[in-house]
Amino acid sequence: MKPDMADETALVAQLATGDRAAFECVYRKHNASMLRICEGMIRNRATAEEVVQDSWVAVLNGIGRFEGRSSLAGWIFAILVNKARSRAQRDGRMISFESDGEEDGLAAAFDGRGRWKDMPDLWETITPDRIVEGRNMLAHVAAAIDALPASQRSVLILRGQQDLDPSEVCAILNISEGNMRVLLHRARLSVRNSLDAILAGSRS
């Protein structure tokens, strides 16, 4: 759920005054996703952690200049991606979020609005065993996301998990909306295929 604009304005004001509780709230909400995106771009855990830490320092130092032209989350992730790009270039790596723009094979899985044509199976009842299975499945989801190419991983996290507007995702990654849509569909399909394979194996 996206934050209310008034709530976000109040949160920004609290951050600007150095409110520790406000920072801890924002940190808990975004840090894991920031690290996951950064590690996908840089491919080194220690370096990614360093870049994420530098990004948080930049957030705290620059919060007084935040003008609300994007969401707070969008602004934070823009800082992160820019720092990760700079670090990758410094290390001699090129980062590209462009797709080939083709949606071959995706039309069979998604409708014109990006929704599943064939929804994944849902559990009808909740039992203790299924709660445990659900926790295990979350671990498999995380592993499937981590296995995605950096471009797909970033789009899936920003759009699917952080719920940023498409325009914000495109601005952060410097890609077109068409490319964003293709990357998101491919990421969702790849994760679903990974989970379907796990489920099929558990039933056999």
C-alpha cells in the first residue's frame, strides 16, 4: 500500500530533524530491497553493502533538499541506483537495464493490463503445516529473485515489491515504459516457473 501524501510529508519532516525512530522505520522498509538491487548490479556482497551504506548517508545528508517531486522511496532508490552505477563504472563494469523489447511468449501468460491470465494456485485453507510451507516458499521466492538478471531483478523489486509508479521506475533505471513492462513480465514469469518446478517436485 502506498503511503498517504500527508503521512509521507510528516515522515520527511521527521527525517530532516534527525528523528531516529523515523529513520529506523524507513531503513527497515527499504534496506533489504536496496541491498538486493545493488548486489544484482555489482555482483559483490561486501561492495553492495558499502554502496547501500553510502546511499543512506546521502539520504540523511540530502533529506532537507527533498522537494517531493517523486515519492520518498523513489528518491531513495534513485540515489542508490546512481551510486551503484558509479561504483560499477569505477570497477570497469557496464550496467544496462535495456531489454530487447520483444514480448514473445509473454502474451500467453499476461493480459493487456499485465495481470496473470492463469492465476497461480492459492491455498484454500490455512493450517500450521501450510504456514511452514509458506515460509519455505518465501525463501524459494527470494532465491528465484536473486537468480534474475540485474535488470529484471531491479524492475521486479521496484515495481512489484516497493509498488513504485511505472514512471518512477522508468526514471530511476532510465528505461522506457515498454522496456519496463517487458522486464517486469519476464521477471514474474521466471519466478513463477521456478516456483512451479519446486511445487511439481514436491508433489511427485
